[in-house]
Amino acid sequence: MFSVSREFSPCGKYCAYISQQGKFVVHDVETSAVHQVYTPNMHLNVPCTSFAWIQAGDGEKKSKKKKARSSLVENGTNAQLLVAFGTSKGGVALYNLATAAIEHAFKGDGHTAPITAIYFNASHNPDALYTAGADGNVIEWSISQCSQRRVHRIGVEKLTCVLAHAGTVLTGAKQLKLWNVANDTLERTLIGHTSNTQLLQLVALDEDNVYVLSGSVNDRNLSLWMLSDDESTSPVATFALDDVPEYVSPKVVQRKLHLIAVSRTGVAHYFVRDMGKLSVKKPYRASHTFEIAVDTVSTKKQAVDRLPVFVATVQYSPQQENILLGYGTELSVRFEQVPIEEDVKMNVIIREPLKVLESKTKAGELKSKTPIIDSDNVEYMNPVNSNRKTVKEVEIPMEVRLENLSTPKTSSKNMIHLLVQGLHSRDATLLKNVFAVDDSEMVQQTLGRLPPQYVSALLNELSHMMQMKTMHVKTAVCWLKHLINIHASQLMALGSSNLLANFSTCLGIIEYRVEHLNSLSRLRGRLGLLIDQIDRSKNQAANLDDKSNMNVLVYQEGDDSDVDSMLEKDDTDLPGSSNEEMYDDEEDEEVETGGYANGTDVRRNGYSAKDSDRESMEVSD
């Protein structure tokens, strides 16, 4: 597996890359042989993380110090190839290809973290070298003085790529930002990628038309930005690949862009577009694709293996109709010129398997060896104790056990809460548990209760899932289908430009996957959307009719016993009722017994017993 750091030399004679072991490997393009392998001494040097080719002439300082063993002749003058290394400790070293050794180490404090990207452009400034580090700084180095010139403090965000042009510096992380070198101020922020940017290539037609190609870690599309337009913050065109781009090589011929992009799967995509007729409505498809397959006749296998393409370019081809492909593995690499046929869109090139250097056995040496056993010092194991393990088992601490506990299965009750919490905090674990549910009814109920402010965040997460494997794409399509059906009004309120920007990634992936289907199959999704909306409107109308026909109040008439009981209850509060008579009887009894208790009058209904006795005496008289 190759790293992302891979480049052709300015003359096109060599191709170099940094291996997974930290070695700097240089191949001869003409012979496909290994020209040099530089292995840094870990005791004296530090491993290199990135590199850039530098072509120095006779008049420069570094080409005079040592006599070059091999030189390149270009335009009648001798030119010496140098390589600038960015190290893991934040420094810069200069490697001489002629002497195969580190020639200079740049002076200065450098970065406080590993260098993630290095950029050199002879047409922009032949004496300036720019590096970006994980500490968030961009440092400008002087090649002639081999020293640090200026530090641009961008921020604390880890930078992944850098590019300089015409007094500006373009840095890449999760967003592309254009800075003014003179006063270190931010001019523009280019929005379009969802993850860290790993590729930046300058495409300059002239001084008034300057473009930049970019590719991110989890994005299948290449974005083309216009730097010469001060108000442009969105891409002017996108190019769709089958997987994440790992290498790009642009070339402009008669105001037409010839672009070669190599994806992570090892497929080379060739685009040809007129720079005056660019559009961002949908991603452009490759005019030609190139793949390398292994011949099954020689290997005697039924399955066809693929030799991944790791570099491809049209800059150093002797003819315009050819493309230079570099394919293979780190153990064996082959370079080949392949003609471009206009009638053939998908090119599958069959080649014999590459020969890998293997250690040869000596003549007469057996493949299996019998060990020499000393019978006095050998302990023979019987079947009882042969499986006994002598290694002491390591007890897992409780903290690790708690961390390994899986999240409980998501139910319909708490799914909406987990979804909102995961979108708000961007917790990948919560979102993974929610998206693991593929029940259509449960997904529909969850999205029906989703607040409108989280629709855009959910759409970004689904776009990220659609760039993964087929299993994740299936789940993302299920959620995306119900999201469009339920929240169609919120999505349409965004406007055509914002809606296209949000759905550009999804549309590119969907178009690529349904490209081989006929037109009737593509019509199915639109008809389904219309039918679902019609059914939903009918259901809502039926629910409103049911609610309008419902009785506001229902009165149920009871039997005679209930009426009598209610009347008796009401009579208890009326004057002259049985309760009042009962109170009169009690008063009479109290009068007969004296009606006094501790010298106080007993009163009922506001009258004392004396008053009632006086009134009775007056009546008798």
C-alpha cells in the first residue's frame, strides 16, 4: 500500500514515493527499476513525512558544493535534482539525488509538530519553500540560505496541505482557507469538503484565471475552485470518482483541462473539460477509466486479481494520445505508456503478474528441516498436560470492561433522543447505533418527530455514510428516502442553490451507482415520492374529517333511582327539609334538659334555645 506522498520529478525521468516503513524510494520511469532507496538512520536522523522535488541550476549555491555524479540537461543548461524532506520533528532537510545523502539541514526553530505537507513552485518563487505542520503554522523557508524565513500562524487546527500563489497561501484542513501573506489575514473560506483535505493542485490558465483542485479523505469527488474570483466560495465544478482520490495530475492544453485522478481502489480516471464551459449542476464523469488486471492463464486462478494503479499522468507522455501509468505494489512497480482510445470508455489492461524478489533456496537444500534434539534436556508432554498453558492470564481491569460494554439496543422510544443527541454532539457511537436500525416504520416514526433544525446535520451524516461500503449505503438510502418524503417542505424552503449544495455529494454517488440502469428504473424513485406525498395528504385529510365528526359532549340519561337520589341530595339544602326537622328535634331535647352547657347558650341556625322558648310561650298565650 502506497502513501499519499508520491510525485514525478520535474523532468519526468523519476517517480518517488515514501513507503509505509518511512523509506524514500525513487524509480526510473524508463526501465521501471529502483534507482535509489534512502533509509533514514533512526539514531541520527528522523523519518520523513513529506517531500517535494527541487530542480536547481548551476548558479545556485547547493549545486556548487558537491560535484554531481549525474545531471540532467534541460534547455542547454545542467540542472541538479534535489529533494526537500519534511521530518516528523518539524524540520526540513535537503537530499541530493546525485550523492544519495542528506546535503543540508535547514536552520530555524521549525514546527513544534510533524510536518504534514510541503510545497514548492518554481514559477511562483524559485527560492521559497512552504511547509504546513500539525501545530497549525505555515513556515516559509529560503532555499538559497537553507534557513527559516517567516512563520505564518494560521491557528491551532492541524493542517493537512498547503499551496502558495501570488501573495496568498491556501491551507487545507476540514475547510480550505485563503490567507494574505502580507498581513496574515483571512480572505476567504472555501466550503465544500466534509473531511480533511489531502490533495491540492494548482491549475493556472493565465494570471486572470487561476484554479485549484482539491480532494479530501472521505469524499469521492474532486472539487475545482477559482482563486482569481474574490467572491467565489463554492466550487465551480466537481469530478466524480469511484472512491477517494489519492493522486491527481492536471494539464491544460488549449484552454482544456486534461485531468488524471487515481482513486484508492487503484483505478485511473481521465477527464477532458473545456475551462470556459464549467458547471456545478452535477459532477462530471470520467471520459476514460484505466484498470490493470492479472492474467488468469499464467496464475491458473478463477478469480481475477487487480494490480492497483498508484500514479498516472499525461504531462510526461511523448504523445498527447498516451497516458503514463504506474502500477503494482511496493515490492514491484512497473511504468507503461498506454494509448487513449476515444471509442473505449472503460479500459481493462491484462498483464502478467509482477515478479517479486524472493530469496532463492540453495541447491540440494530441503524445504523442511528436522531439528536436532538433545534427549537429556527434553521434556515430553503427555496428552493430559500438553494443552496446559504456562502463560499467566492477564486480568482485565474493571475500567476496560466498562468501556467494552456495548450500548443497549435502540428502541423506538429513545431513538429520536439518541439521534438528536448524536447530531448535536457529533458522537459517532450514538449515530452508529441509531443508523443500525433499518426498520422502515421505525425510521419513519423517528424522522417524523425530528426537529427541523437538525435536518441539515442529518443530511450531512447521510452523505458521509453514502461514501462508505455497500452495507452503509443501503442504510443511508433508507434514511434519506424517508427524510425527503417527510421533510420535503423544509428542504424546498432552502432554495435551489443551497439545496443543490447540500445534495451534491448524494447526487454524485447516486448517479454513479445507477448509471448502468435504464431510464424506467430511475423513474421509480420520483413516482414513489409523488405517491407517498399523495397518500400522506389523503391520510391527513381523513384525520381532519374524523376529528370534525367527533362529538364534543355526550350526555347519557340515567334511570329513576338515580334521579331520586339526586333530588334527595338537592332537598337536603332546601329550607323545611328533613334535615331541618332533625335539627329542631335536637333543639327541643336540649331545651328539655336545660339547653345550657357551662353557662353558655346553645345556638342553631342563629337562634338560641331561650329565644325559641320565649316564642313558644307567646304562642301558647
